[in-house]
Amino acid sequence: MQTLIDIGIAFIITLQGMGDWLIAPMRFFSYLGNEEFFLLVLPLIYWSVDSALGLRVGIILVTSNLFNNIFKLIFAGPRPYWASSHVRALWTTETSFGIPSGHAQNAVSVWGTIAAYYKRSWVWATAITLMFLIGFSRVFLAAHFPHDVIFGWLLGALLLWIFTRYWKPVAAWVGTKTLNHQIFIAFGVSLLFIVLGLGTTTLRSGYQLPQDWVNNALLAGAEAPDPIDPNSSFTSAGIFFGLAAGAAWIMSIGGYQASGPIQKRAIRYVIGLIGVLILYLGLGAIFPRGDGFIFYILRFIRYGLIGWWVAGGAPWIFIRFKLAERINSI
């Protein structure tokens, strides 16, 4: 591993020597792989473009985040500016372990899902270009080593293949179940998310970060590393349960279609985002944060409600106020 780290540091120094003019575009492409960006894109797709595609994007995104956190804990690799003070930390908001790159992994998972859904060569070309540029930007910004990005791409490709191969048969099987059974299945999968996440976190519970990593991160002006955090598992589990339960509920009352005039699509997105912000900020202010059973449960509830609002609550509001129609009304 040390050999890969040394090679990576030399490569990053070479890239950064190409000039500061690359910083702005690299930060832009890096933002296109951010969870926050995808959390803006997901509702846009679900509410205003194609609800079936939006659900796929949401489910693969939360699944990708879960497994990214698991593998980060397994490998416990540093970020470049943790390992060396000779690289410039141009993206300093990360506190988790480095390998695999979540940006690279999510880029392949999400943009690949969109490309696989539309099955058009220009969409695939655009998606692959974004995957590469997002991964490349992470290396230039010293947020990741090249091997972090490569492993992220590979893991994202594996998840994309699994989802592309098994989405339709699994969806067909779930569709034969009653609403109560569908919600029970969604809750069971979310519990599996929690078990996997907590299990991996427990394995790393006694891990001590090398002091050099902490010192280098602080010297670079970055946040102190805090890579062992169980909260992320409850976030992924809550959003998964909320999305799946909300989608099952809205389908049980006739479904939801994202078509319609552009004005209505825009209004839906604005109203929906207001609801997301109310739940995210409002519950964030009300629910206490910390480590412990009650804090984890409240986090699960908070993000479960956000997922339910995106997939079920907001579409119901849209239908009630004549901003959208049910699928069976076509």
C-alpha cells in the first residue's frame, strides 16, 4: 500500500504543477459527484422528469453510499493530504477514509444508471465523460489517490451491473406483494443496511489514526479526520426505507407520473424542495445529534421521512393540487 501512496503523491504533485487555472473546473466536476448534488438531482428526476428513473437513481445512490462507507472502513486508507504535506489540499471538507472514492463510485452508479435507462450512445458518452472527469478531479484536488478512484470506479461498475441485471425481476417480484408486505420488505432491507454498517464500524472501533495523518490534515487547513462514524449507515438505511415505502404507497393509490407542462414540472420541483428543506432543517434542529441508540433511531426517522416525502408525500400533494396525474389516469 505504501508504494501506491508514494506513487500517488508524486502523480498528484505533477498534476497540480499544471497550473492553478485547473482548480475551478476541477472543483466544478468534483461537485457533480457530491452527495448534495445528487440529492438535488434525484428529486428533479423523480418529480419532474421520469419517476421510474428517479426511483432507480435514489435506490442505487443510497446503496452505493452504504457500501462505500463499508469499504472505506475495511481498507482504512488515508487521503493524500493526510499522508503528505507536500501536496496541496484543494478539497478539505472530507473526514472519512480515502479508499474507495465515493465521488468516483457514485458517479459510475448514478450516471451509469441514467445512461443504462435511456440506452442512447450520446447519453453513455456524456455519462462516461462525467465519470472520468469527476474521478480525475478528485486526484487533482488531492482528495484521493489514483488507486482510490480506480477502486471507486470498479465498485460503482459492479453495483451498476447488479442493478441493471436484477432491477426488473426484483421489482416484478415486489410488485406481486401487498402494500404491507412491500413496506415490511423495505424495512427488512434497511435493517440489513444498519447491520452491515454497524458491523463494519464495530470492527474498526478500536482503530487509532496515525498522528501524522491528523497533523497533516490540520496543517493543510482541513477538518480533523473522523472516519469511524456509525451515523452514515442510519442515513442510508433511513433514506432507503423512506424511498421504498413512499414509492410503494403512492403506487398503491394509483401511481404518479412526472409528465406535464414545463411550468407544472418546475412548480413541483420548487414545492417538493421546500418540503425537503423543512424536514431536513426542521427535524435537524429538533432532533438531538450524537452517538447512541436514541440518536441513531432519530436519524433513521429523520432521513426516512425525507425519503418518504420525495417518493410518496410530495407526489400525493402534486396530484391533490392538480400539478400531476396518477399513472392509471392516462
